[in-house]
Amino acid sequence: MKSIEVIAVPGIPEIEPGDQIADSILQALEQSPIELTRGDLLVVTHKIVSKAEGRVVDSGDDATYRAAVEEEAQAILRRRGDLTIARTHHGFICANAGVDRSNVPSGRAVLLPLNPDRSAHSIRMQLRRATGIDVPVIISDTFGRPWRRGQTDIAIGVSGMEAIADFKGKPDGNGRIMEATEIAIIDEIASAADLVMGKADHIPVAIVRGVAWEPGEARAIDLVRPPGEDLFR
Amino acid sequence: MKSIEVIAVPGIPEIEPGDQIADSILQALEQSPIELTRGDLLVVTHKIVSKAEGRVVDSGDDATYRAAVEEEAQAILRRRGDLTIARTHHGFICANAGVDRSNVPSGRAVLLPLNPDRSAHSIRMQLRRATGIDVPVIISDTFGRPWRRGQTDIAIGVSGMEAIADFKGKPDGNGRIMEATEIAIIDEIASAADLVMGKADHIPVAIVRGVAWEPGEARAIDLVRPPGEDLFR
């Protein structure tokens, strides 16, 4: 029976600047019945990564919040009311340049990690040193989409695997060579992980087990479509 | 331990026009160790729904394929080379107006179901009559996104549940009232299901178990952002 499992990691404490996320994950796993296994993937919401890296700013009033958004934005694409769609310095296109006040102590806002791919790599390396198991790490965030209501979790950082599952040129179920089918598998994994994390539950880490992933050195930032390829900028 | 499971339903035969998808699913389940359980969700790729509904056309050469795309499109948004981004008659914005030649016998192309929400409803009702269990049904398709490379599976039809998990106005983990957090949970479920379906594996149906879903009467077509709300048309 082919199946995948998405397992919430309980017991991650409130993260403070300077904390090592990998240590927090290992301690939480030790106190749980869950064992990290070869083949697993780990999804970590960016929010705890940003907190550990000190990427938190004051945002006591709307003016300081707006200033943080301006600071994080490299370019503003659209504005409507309180909503700003911006391109961040990394290149991500998202609401409010990733500056987020939910699940943050009042009067504070969390920014995106400076380099989420590097953050993922660092967590993966620390976990590998501690456990001997090389588990790919995905760092997720909740993004809106043009054209569709509602938000979904996507990958803003990754380490240890390919980001795209490429079916181009492979035979499909009918033996026909498939046309362009490049699945953004790290985004699908981030979305799957969000189903156990929930937004109000304070579960910032999930293990995803049973996915057919390919080892690789992809970066999530490379999923951002180059402006020249993009038909909708 | 909070977890969700995504289970591939094996043994769905090649679907022909006039087939009842619900019957095919029930027969496949009977021959498998998997039992449909209260609380489960069912994800069905649109391709078998379209085949059952006879939404298959000849597409032996590029001209007939292009004609099918024109026929399915209500408006063309962008063209580049062979790629057309169109709004379908339903309102979905997707590549080639949803006309797809992969996983289809050579010389044929599959169109989107005429009304995927109604198709989902019909499958759900048939399953409920046969099993006594009311399982929400999501019909999925693989869509590209502006700004991000790679495709992900999203929901184009749904029956029996809310489409959006709305955390607006609910306290977050810090007791702070959350700002706009509306999770397109049916899209996240479709993405999770794709992780066991794969593109070359011919697994068109998956059970998703353990998700905290809300019963409801949402339609997937309502996830399409109204043009007036959309900042990127």
C-alpha cells in the first residue's frame, strides 16, 4: 500500500533569538514517540527560523509596521488598502514583503530569514551531525496567490533534495512521452505539512514520511520564475 | 500523535466514457486492504472524471489541439510559443485552457469536466448511497502559477466540506487575534494527494485521512478570485 504520512512534531518550545532550531527539534523528538527515519523529510515553518535568527522587529503601531514592510521590500508591485504585494530582497513575491504579525508576541513582527536556503542547510547539517541521518529540510511560509482566494504553504528554503520532480520526457501511464510536467514537489510537501500544523495550533515542525524524493542540491529561491520567463509581472 | 495519512487507491482501471467513477473506486477499494472510514477525504484527479464524462476530443495534430484550446477558452490572457494561458468557461485561469494530452491515449486530449463541483457532488452522493459514509470529494488538476516555476495540484471541484479554513478573527498561539489567514485547505489537500499519485504512476484516486476539515457546501469555483478583487489580471 503506497502512502505518505505527515506527522506533527509536538513540544517545540517558544523560540528565542540565538536558539538552535535543530536542538529544539531533537529535544522535542526525544520527548515524543516519533523517531526520525532515513527517507523522512522535515518541514519547518519559517517563523521559528526567523525568531532564532533574530529576524524580529518592533511593530507596535501601523507606522512602524509599514516601515518594516518598506525595508524588506525591494520593489512594490501592487497596493490596495492595507495590503502591499512586494518583491522581497530575496526575490519572493508576497504580501507585505513577508512581514508578519500573527503568531508573534504583540507589538512585534517577524521578517523572512535572510537566506532561507542557507537556514535549511544549517538545520539539516546539525541534525545530520547529531543523528547520523541525512534528512532534507524544507522551510515553509504561507503565501497568497494571484487569481485564487486563500493562501497555501509553499517552500521558501530547502536543503538536501531536488525541488522539482521532472516528468518531462518520461513516458506517462500510456507510454506516451509526457509534455511539460514539472511538479514543484517542495511546495506540495510544504502544503501537506500545513495540514497538520494548522495556523492556531503552534505546531511549527512536521515530519513527512513516504514521499519519493530525489537527493539534490536545489535551492527554493530558484523556484522564483526569472522575470524574463514570467508572463504575469 | 497528530498525523495525517495520504493513501493511494490502487487498481482503478482505465476509465471509459459512461463509466461511473464511484463504482470504479468502490471496486478498487474492495480488492484492496483499504477501508473508507468516516472522516476521510477522497481526492480524484480530474482526468478520469473527464474521461467518464466523455470530455475527450481528437487531437491528432497540432491544429486540432489548438482548436480544442480555442474552444475551451473564454479568453486568452497570454501566449508564448506553444503555451497559452487562458481563462476557461468556468473561470479557471490555466495553461491551454485545461486541454491536456498527457496520460491520454495518443491522438486524444482530455478537457476539464463541464462542472467539476457537480462531478464531485455526484461521486460523493454515489459513494454515500453505497457505503453509508459521507466522504467529501475533491477533484484535482495540475496548474502552473505565475511567479513560481513548477506546477502543483489544486482543487477544481469539491463537495461536502468548506474550501477555506478561516483563521480570521481567531486567536493565534499567542492569544493575538489573527489577521487575514484564510487557508485554501482544498488546494493543500489536492497537493498532498499528488504526492502519492505521481504523474507517471497512474494512481488517479487517493484517500486523505486525519485532516481537520469542516463539513460545508463550498464550491471550488468560488476559489477563483473575482476580477474586481484580483490585483494581477
